[in-house]
Amino acid sequence: MTDLWIANTISDLIEGDVREHLPLERIPLQGDVLGMGTTTSYDNGELAFLYDSDQNQSQVFKAKPEGGGVERLLPGEGLHHFPYACFSADATDLRHPLSSADLAELQVQPGEPLMAVVGRAISLLIAEQRLEPAPVYGLRLVSRWSSLVYTVASKLCMGERRRNRAFTIANSQPTAEDGRSIYAALKHFRVGDANWDQAAGISNLGASPGWDCCGFWDSEPESGRLTVPVAGEHLHLHGCSQDLRHGGHLHHEHVGSILLGLDSLVIYPFHSISYLASDLAIESLGWTPANSGGRAPGLLEFELHNRGQLDVSDVGVAVVVDDHYNSHRYLRIPWLAAGEAENFKLPLDLGAGSHGVEVIADPHGDILEPTGQQANNRGCLRIDI
């Protein structure tokens, strides 16, 4: 059984705009479901998954970049699609809550980095053989802050290569500062006491109660699946203030974030991780010749299928005749949901002789697909006239 599902990764977001989307309706929210994500450029924001123990159901809240507030997202509206999301199955049986004695033993010091506290808690439970080592740990915690800086994405995820030029995974060894520079470009907010330097350019929203947070500790942050792919950056948290007035990505490592303590901490070991992906396919490629003696062109027919698990947007299809790409036909589909297909009929005026026709889905490689699923992106047909 899969513990954790990931639709795209943090590395995917950093490298460019993502055209694959997971609808809210495909995330099962019954039980204790941990998760986080980002919303699209036309519905800006970031996602926090909070657990309602009275209803035994998880709720998804969207943080809004306009003012740092939150709103609950409801399945069934058909409006919410996420270019990045990760979510667990019902993780009730995986809970490892820390007791009040455990929290006291952590000896959280005011101003101590939250990542150090969480790392110490995981090590404590493993040392006492109350928690098994795992590649990823889910986290739920209620934290108190003297001052907290949080961010909300105000563009499609973190996409814009030019903005992230300082953080090029393929051509450099990223540093912690490179990774944090990504968040520096996002809209910042702060809650906490009144002692604040307004020159910092961060919107100060005043005092706030504790924060209810959900996120992940990745034992291999360099993988970039759940955190910025930088050594040592294990912790990624989204959350909301307990009065649901504020919410977003906790910029817990920011110099302006000063932790007071933890009221609760629950750790969930995730051993099985699966990835959701798109899978475009050209199928039913065929040719209907022109009527005998007529001058009408023949008709090329084919179907474009999305065999994957994510919806895709802005999909291109190229039709190339006789390997002459400079005169190819190009089609564009605004949206193709997972499991759906589009049928195309394209008139082609071909001269006498033998012709090769190739139909290519996503010819520029804009859609993220696993290498093993790309062979069906092309369909070839030999036509003799």
C-alpha cells in the first residue's frame, strides 16, 4: 500500500512552469491525510492540509497571496487544480505523537530553529525504538512564535526560469542560500510582536495565535521531491494560524522567524512513495483517401489520449509529412484530463506517391512524462497514393 503520493516534485517547479495538474477531487480526504501543494497561476496560492478530529476528515485550505489569508477548498466545485501536490493515504495507523514529557525532554530553546527541533524529535524516537527509520516523515504540529515569517506563491508555483537562474540544478552545486533565494522572490508576510523593521519589505499582520502545521521531513532533501533540493534542508511545512486568519509556507529558517515552543508534535513514518504522472498517447492513426476522381484532400484521423493520472494543459500536437518539419501542421489543446481523449480529423492534400506521416504529441517536451512512457507519444503511418 502506498503511504505517500507525489504529483510532480519541488525540483519540477523550480525548473519551469508545470503543465500537469491534479484536481482536488482526486485526493481522498477521509481520515488523517497529510499533504501540501500549490495552486495555479489563475488561482494563486499554497495548500495546507489540516485534520478535523471531530469529523475524522482532512480539510484543504488555500493561502492567498493578496493578503496572506486563507480559505477552505471544497471538493466538487471543479475549480481547483494543483500543479504540485503531495498527499498521504489515511495515516491514522502511522501516528507517533510526542507526549508532554517528550516535548519537555526536547528542551526547546526560544529562538531555536524549528528544523533542529524536529530533527531532534525524530532522533529521540528512533533512539528509543519508538519510531523506525524511514525515507520521509509526515508531520503535524502546533507551534508558537514570537515572530513568524511566511510566504505565499504569487505566480504559478516557483516557475520562471529567469527568476531562478541563481538556482540551476543541472549545472551547479546548489547551496542552502541558493535554495532560499527561491522563497525570497515570493510574497512575504509576518505575524508576531510589534518589534519589527519595516524596511525589511515584509507585510506585518500583527499578533497571531499558534499555528497548526502539516508538512514533511525528507531524509534525502537533495532528491528535490518534497523540499528544496539542497543538502540539509529537510523540513517543508505549510500551515494556518489557529484562528484561520493567516496561512502559507512557513519560512521557519528566516531570520525574522523566532520560535517559542511546540504545543504538540505527531510524526508519521512513510516507507512507500509513488509518483503520479501524465502519459500522452497517439492512437487510432488512420487515413481516408479522397474520393476517386475528386480533388478534395484525404483525411488523416487520430486520437490523443491522456493515459496518465494527471490532467495536462496547453498540449501541442505536430503532424509532420515526409519528415519536412518546416511545413508541419501544429495543433494545440487547452486541456486534456486524465483518462480522456480528443479525436482529430485533419485534411491533407498529398500528391501521388508514397508518403510518411508522423504525429507527435508534445513535440517540444513541455509535458513531464517518465521516459518509459514516452514511446507512445508518436504515431507513424505510410500512405501510398
